[in-house]
Amino acid sequence: MSRLMCQSAIGASTCLFILLIPGILLAQLVPGTGRKIEQVGDDFEDPQWNYIGNWPKSTEENNDRHNYPSGKSSNGRWYEGMKRGQPDFLRRVPTPTGGLAGSEGALMMRSLQTGIPGVPSYRTQQDDLIADTMYRLGRPISSGRMPSVVTRVYIAPFDRWERRKGATFAFRLACEPTNPRARSRHSDEPDTYWPGLLIDFHPKRGEKQPEDMASFRIRASRNGDYRGPAITETGWWTLGMSVTPDGMVHYYARKGIEDLTPEDRIASQYPYGFRAREMRTFFFNVLSGDDGKTWSTPWIVDDPSVYVAR
């Protein structure tokens, strides 16, 4: 049983969907609820949209090198992840068929060398493209304001995917917990954690699985990642995540470009046992096998947007 609860104190368009399950009361916030924050996110409609790579990219995770200056978009809305570096290919492209009405541009991301360029690791590695949210707003967004992020993702036909089992893409948040990790009292670094929706590829394998498929991976439960719903159809999908005042993260996905609804919720979790005090930003990951010769699966995103319900 479920019911919709609207709170006039935070605006007529703000609704919490209450799931009533025996022994459980779960309030979910549908991503896209409330007011869109125009200072962050992107629609990629500017024909002059450009990304300034400032190569070589950062490889801190592998060899402690930041390789400044870092990469950034010309509109100041995206920047290179300094831990792993940015995707090797970042370009505005025509919006694939079936995208948002009126959209003429979207962003393609791919990577060839996800580890240290020129030094293949032959293991899965990733690059990060980070939305400049916290710095453009001047502060993180508290969970009390009920933030959410929505993006459209074009999933290419499976015959265009890197033929590697495992994670290939991720849409993630950066959150700071109310119950911080144990750390040095001399450190002023945030105890950031990174919940998200990953996409795993499952190549066909004979009679057991005669067709290629993919699945969502939820990051994370209290105990870590777990497998989510299957993806058997390619094309446009709408993904979203939200944070409620109790610090819970809610995950949503639906086939198509329509706005998310309560029925599109696929998980609600306290990742790793943390409760989010605030959302710092969101970002995308592109993953590959880092063999020095095989490009990652091509990923296209459009209209990633941040909302607050309060």
C-alpha cells in the first residue's frame, strides 16, 4: 500500500511518496521534485560547447601525479576528476534520435587509456567527469533541502559495447555523512562517499545467455554493491538519485525520456551505513579494461540537472 503526501510548506509541487510496507515506513523523494537549480548541470545546447583537456590527465590514483593544470569545460560547469583523470574523449554531439524534445546537443564520453596513458594495466580502471556544483553554488546542498539529480543517458546498441564483462559506466553522487569515518583529528578533508548507479555488461555466453544484456548495479547497501534490474533494451533511459532528510539515498531508472515517477524507484539505501548530511556534487564514470588499444563503450548523456525540494 502507498500514498502521496504533499507538503504545502515547501511548495505545492513538492511531494513525498510514502511506501507503507508491513513494519516499514519509507519516504522517497522522486528525483526532479521541486525547483531546478539553473547554476549547475548542463543542456549542451551551445554549439560552441567545448572541453579543454589540458593533457596529460591526472593519474593520482595510480602514481600520485596530478599533472596540473586540470581539464575543464569552457562554460565552467565541468571539471576533471583529480583522482583518476577525465575521459579521453569528451565532445558535444547531435542528440541521438528519441531524445528530449528540442534537444540538439548532448555529451559523448569515451576512454581508451583509463589508467596511466602509455602504461596499460590490463585491468578495469575508470575516468571521472565532475559537475561543478559545490563551487558554483558556494556550498554543498544539505539533505534537509532534499536535493536530487536527474540525467538522460543514451545506451548504445550492445554490438557497440566494449566486449568486457563488468562495469562500464556510472552516474554518482558525492555526499558527506552525518557519521564520519574515523580519521586523523588533524585532517580537514571531508569524509566523502560516492553512492551511484553503475551499469554492468554481461556479454552473451551460449545457451545460458544467448543475447547480450546489461544490468544496473546499486552502490551501495550497508555491505557494498549489489546487482539491480536488468537492462535488455538500449536507447534512451532516465536515471535519477535523491537524498531525503534522514540521509537515505534513493535510486530511480526508467526506459525512455519521460520524467521519473514513484514507480521507477529501484532502491533506497544508507550506502555503507552512512547517512548523508549533504550532497557535494554529482559526476559520471567511464570504465574500460585499460589494455591500451580498446576503446570503452560510448556513453552519451543529456540535460543532467539538480533540483531541491526545499
